[in-house]
Amino acid sequence: MKEKEVSPGSGYLALIFSLIFLALAVGMLSKGMPFGVLPIVAFVFIIKGLATVYPNESSVLTLFGKYVGTIKKNGFFWVNPFYIRKRISLRARNFDSDPIKVNDSIGNPIKIGLVLVWKVEDTFKAAFSVDEYKHFVVVQSEAALRKLAGVYPYDNFEDHDAVITLRSGGEEVNHQLEDEIRERLEIAGIHVIEARINYIAYAEEIAQAMLRRQQATAIVAARYKIVEGAVSMVEMALDQLNDKNIVDFDEDKKATMVSNLMVVLCGDKDASPVINTGTLHQ
């Protein structure tokens, strides 16, 4: 079965009839007429059928175990008093999960969390296809998050061939997470508006080691750039000294000059020069 929207009768008209029956019952009983109890029964019957549906809410109606339909219009209505009514909100809701501990694709323990924006789209599925649709959203969202974390590595420090990672995947990872959650929640009639990762970090037991590794990687990258720039500067200096015939260097002197320049340019502290007041041979 699918969701079926129904349009019940006006509650205001039913309320007027209920007041008429109430006045009739009071008048008959005041005159000692025993049949005055019948208008009271009619009054109670009508009052029990009054229903109010607020904006962005719905009321699922069942009669003796059979699905009758869903009221989605907001207003004041009258329905069969024997209907069992279940309210289901159609408003958008947020689910901000607590970070859960999972393993990424290469086995590193990480903590990851998500934020999900969702709302009920099919009230029949939400009411009858799953036991409790709110709990179903929580469980299936975390299951989808665990599955996504097992597909990609946290970063590409260990998996250098990884093009997409959890930390840098951005919108592509979020889109895949959203598609996975949407597929899982379709059975409950849930519409996924947005899903994205809002927290990701290494687990506590390896966080310090991974931080030191990242710092070492950053230092190596910085040193690489420094050496690359120093080599270019030494090469430029030698070429200009040679082109302008400022001084002639043999191979030994050239090697000494290159060594001194590399020490000065690549050192992590300021150099302390020694001034030679004699000849270049001393």
C-alpha cells in the first residue's frame, strides 16, 4: 500500500451540531424526558471525532487495523470517532550524531560524526514499514557512516595512491554519504535533505603518533623547498661570477664555495661569518 491523502469534513460544522445536541439533551432532561440521554450520546460521538492538524503535521488514520488515509492539510476537521489517529510531523529535523569510532580503509582507528537533515515524506511507510522511524533514522545513518569510513582512508600519508580521502574528499564524500543514507531510509518514507561529515579525527590512541608524523612530513616538505631554492641560488651565483669574470674558481674552490653557500642558505640558524683578512689560500 501507498500513502493516501484524505480530506475529512469540517470540524466547525460538526462542533455546531454537537452544541445543538447538547442543548437538546439539556432541554429534554430538564423536562424529565428519559430519551434525553440520546442527544448526549450523539454529542459525545461528535466530540470524539474532532481533530486538529497543525501546519507541517499529519494524522494517519486507521480503522480496526486497516489503513484509511492520511490528513496532511492543516485545520479543524471531523473524522469517524472510531478511527485511531497517529500524529506524524512533516517538519525538517536535524540529527547531529556523536562521533563514533571506526576503522578507515587501511585499518586506522578514527572518530567520525555526521549531521543529517531529514523529514518524513511518506507517512504510510513511516508509520507501518518500520517499527520506530526516528530510531531507524539514527541507526541507519550511523551504519551508512561506518560503511563510508571503510571505503576511504583518513588521508593519503600511508595510501599515496588514494585520490579521495575522508579528510580532503569534501563534497564528493558528502554526496556519497547522502546517497547511501537516502537509499537506506527510503523504506521508511524518509526524505534526506542534506547529509555531511561534521567531525573527523584520529582516535585518541594514535592521535599523538599521527600528529608527530604530520609534523615530520611538513618539516621534510619545507626542507625540500629550502634545498631546492638554495641550489638555484648557488647555481645563479656561480653563473654570474663566471659570466662577469669577477673571479676564477678551480674545481676545489668552487666546491668550497658551494659548500659554504649551502650551509648558509639551508641552515636553521643564522650563520656567523668568519672574515678572512689574508689571501684566499689562507
